[in-house]
Amino acid sequence: MEARNYILQLAHDAAASSIISAKLAASALDVTRGTVERMLSDGRLTPLEVDGRNYVVAAGVVDLVRQGDKQQERAVQILEEVARNKQTITYRPIMEQLGLDYTLSRDRNVMALILDRASIASHGANKFLLSVLVRRKVGKQTGPGFFTSAKKLGYKWRSEKGFIEDQTKKVWEHYSA
């Protein structure tokens, strides 16, 4: 599309025609630029070429950000309920409740991001990691992302098992009080 035609289209329907760079889309979605390129090719995002340059239609990014915010909020609600009952939850059930498919790597990546954000928020508010309640089915251990989040937030531990037990106890005590 030529710049002039894009401007005329923008004047007609700015919300549907606003475009952003792939770099900005990646930043807004908290993913890599490569992920944005995959999302453009598989139809999750809409590309638009203007004067030989490729852009991303902003409305699709806005929709995904809003969807992610809703999933994040719902995930925290689920984890808080699990905590009130002094339980843990495995990945599959929480992902299904969020409309994610455990068999798809991209949905597992979304879940990892949701759990990382839950850890950041619960650490900031309460100095514990709410995501400790999400466990693998086999072995009942947390996923590797849990320890990545913990390190990023400055936690240190001698034993992974002891750290998981300590964090679980803190979460349960907070929500069952």
C-alpha cells in the first residue's frame, strides 16, 4: 500500500488502520520479534505493508494485550483459591481454565509468562512467590521458570526442595489467615 492510500484509509477508520512496528508489538506483548513474525504468519496478528515497509495492525496487539491481562487476572484468582485451600495445582488444569492448550508450546510459553508476572506481583505485594503452587504432574515439583523468576527477584536458597516448601508455606499462611 502506498503511504497516501494508507493515510486516506487511516482518516476513514483510524482504529482499524493504526499500525505499529514489529519491535513495538513485541515489547507490548512481552515476546521476541521472532514470535511476532510467527504471529503474523499464522494469522494471530495482521501485517500491513506501507511503502515497502512491514508493520503490524495495532488493533490485534491491543486485543492480545487485553486477553493476556484477563488471563493474568484469572490465573491469580485461581491460585489464590488454591492457596486458601492449602493445595497445589498442576499445569494442565490451570491452563485449561485459562483457555490454554497444554500440548501447544506457544500456550506453555504464555503460561510461563503469566506465572512470571504472578511471581513479580506477589513478591512486590507480599514477599512470596504465588506461582510456587503450580507443579508438574510427575514429581510434583515447580517448573524451571519458577527458579528463573525467583533468581530475577533476588531470592537465594540452599536447596530447591527447601525453597519450594518455604514459599508454599508462606503462600498458604497468607491466604488461609
